[in-house]
Amino acid sequence: MRTFAYLIEIADLDLVRTNRIEAIVNSGVFYTISPSTLLRELGIEPTGTRRFRMADGTMREMDIGNVRLWIDGQEGYTIVAFGDDSEPMLLGEYTLIGLALAADPKRQRFVSLEPLPL
């Protein structure tokens, strides 16, 4: 699995606070995972928890919440997990599919999935 870094914009649902941040695009990650401090600075509060299997096989329960974001001009809403502050933001597949984008790690960019099948 190849990864690459990409600049995205993330915000609270009401667009009161926004932040541009470099995220690591990782197709092996389901939800986007953000440092918890960044989410709290944006006013994002947890809406629940989910269990995750980490890359090393361990299980971990994490808070989740909702954010608004932009990638290459595509705007959308997504679920984000509250991660450790010492780790980078990881851009997950759920987010990309929600924006109708696919990662092209070879060219380190995104390609549109449109037109979408119904």
C-alpha cells in the first residue's frame, strides 16, 4: 500500500473554524483519523465511539465526530475518528468515496469517480 501527503481543508459543520492541514492518504484506513487536539480546536465534539482494528492487530475504541472538508475543490461531510495528537492526520477511504474521489498514489493526486453508477 503506497501513501502520500496531500493538503486538505477541514472545518466544523457550521464553517465557524477551518484549518488547512497536510494529511497522509492511506487506502488501508477506513475513516479519516485526525489528531484530537485539532478537532477540538475546530469545535468538533464526539458524537459516538467505534471499535477499530489497528495495523498491528490490536483493537482500540475511539471517539468519532463529523466534519466538513475540501479536497481538490470537492466539498463534503465525513466521519472522522479522534486520534492521538502525536500522529498525523490519515485520510481514509470512507472520506474519499464520499467525495467521489480515488487516490492515485503513483501520481500523488486524486481522480474523480464520476460519472457515478446508480
